[in-house]
Amino acid sequence: GNIDAIYDIVNTFDRSNEGLVSGVYETTNEDFVNKYINSVLISDMTLAMASAFVTVLAMVLHTRSLWLSFMGLLQIILSFPLSFFVYKFLGGIQFFPFLNFIGVFVVFALGADDVFVAVDKWKNAKRHLPNGSTQDVARFALPEAAGAMFLTSITTAAAFFSTTVCPVAPLKCFAIFCGLLIMFDYFMNVLLVFPALCLYDIWLQKGGTRWWLHFGKQSASVEDEKLSLIHRVLGAVVACGVTVPQLTLPKSADVRLLSEKNQFEKHWVWQSNLLSRVLAAKSGSVAVIIWGVLPADNGDLLDPQSFTNLVLDKSFNPSSVEAQ
């Protein structure tokens, strides 16, 4: 698959003269390296699936209901196609950088938090209205839950949308997509998790005891839930304390995406130690001054593949005395 993709863009790095040699390729060319890095990044997306599993497990343990956990997972998943539809088809943004996939971690965390808020509000309402109907509990709990989730969602989305002032296209696209993910996650939570809570309560009142509906023992009091939360937080702190010392600091300020054992990375290290590269790095920057053109960019600012056209400075006269 990767080899075929490289052949598709072969004209960008073919150095043959179409004579005796039909094709000459520099295997350390940036196009080859980028193709390999993209394939590695795509495979690393399995780590995102691992984080999703941890999030779902947390929802299952907190809600003690596979039904509520499934609806919580569903509202998170549905936020992706909805956000992509608005992003590409309504917003007209064709560039979709790989950075956008980091939104997976953002929306899973925020989506699980919204589920926790909705479930906890429902539990508190049940304690205040022990003999109340599902309608009474929903009338008491759901508006408060919707308001609390709206405040957290709108502030987080506003923080991402405010980042769109950044002129860097990948960062701007990432901010737009994450802001859309957060807003649609909130809407899906209201449309899916809230009705799921009502059905959950109705089924329990009718004596539903199926394993997917509810399992385990319900906490007897708020104090029990607080104690359980403290235990979870302490467990997370211990896990972080064990993991963090095992992390290693980077050896240089260069952003390197490949392992030191990779052949591309070994070539980069060898090339960076060449005398010519060392002298070039210490020689300072090169400034190029061009007269008669304007510093304009009339291409698509949200698409790095869209290049600008040359904009000439019509007021520039090379024959004038001032221009000499």
C-alpha cells in the first residue's frame, strides 16, 4: 500500500534523465520519510483505541450499567461524523491534518465527563425524590445536568475556537474541528443519554434485573460514593507515580517522530554530524531580499497545498534613482 502510494507521486522525486537509467530515487528524500511517518502515525492510532477502552471502562464502573455506558459511547462516536460533515461540507474546509485525530482524546474525556454529570444528577434527584416518578426525577435532574454540561462545553469549545486566530493552517483546522466535536458531543449527550436515563429508570421501576441494565450494588449514601472516588483518585495517582519516572527526556530540541533504531533516523543522525551540516548550522541565517513584489498570500489559507500567485508591486520603478 505504501509502495503504491509512493509510485503515485514518483514525479516529485524522480531524478532520472530517461536515458540509460530509467529511474533514480534518493531513499532519504523527504517524501519517502513523510510517507513512512504517516504510515507509522496511522498504526499508532490503536493507542487512541486503548484510551477509548479505558474511558468506557470508567463509565461502566461509575454507572454500573452497560446500557448507560453504551449510550455514552454512542454519543461520543456520533460526534465525529457530525463534526466532519460541518467541517468539510458546510465549512468547505478540504484540508484535514492528522493533528485533528488528537481530538479523539479530547472528546472521549469530555464525553465521559458529561455522562458522569448526567448520571450523578439523576442519582441526587432520586435521593431527593425517593418516591417520585421518572417524570418528576427528570424534571428535577435533567435541566441542572444540561446547564452544568453546557457551561463546561461552551467554555472549552470557545477556547478552541479562539485559537482559530492562529495563522498556521494545521493548528487552525485542529481548533475548528475540536470545537465542533465538543459542541456536537454536548448535543448528542442531551439527545441520547438523557432519554437513556429515563428508560433506565422506567425499566428499574418495573423490576428490570438484566445484567446489561444494572449490575453490582448501588452506593447507599453520598459518603460511600465520595469514599469510592477518593480510592479511584489515589489509584490514579499511584499509577502515574509509577509510570512517570520511566519516561525519558528528549536529547535535543529537534522534533523527531521515528525511533533511533529506524534507518531513516540513523541517516538523519549521520547527516547532521557531517562537517558541512555543522558549519552550515553555525553560520547563521540567510536573508533574501527581493524588490518589486508584495508580501501577499492569495491562496487558500486553510490548505497548505494551495499556493499563492506572485503579486507585483506596481509602484516599484527599477529605473528610478531611488531604486538604484
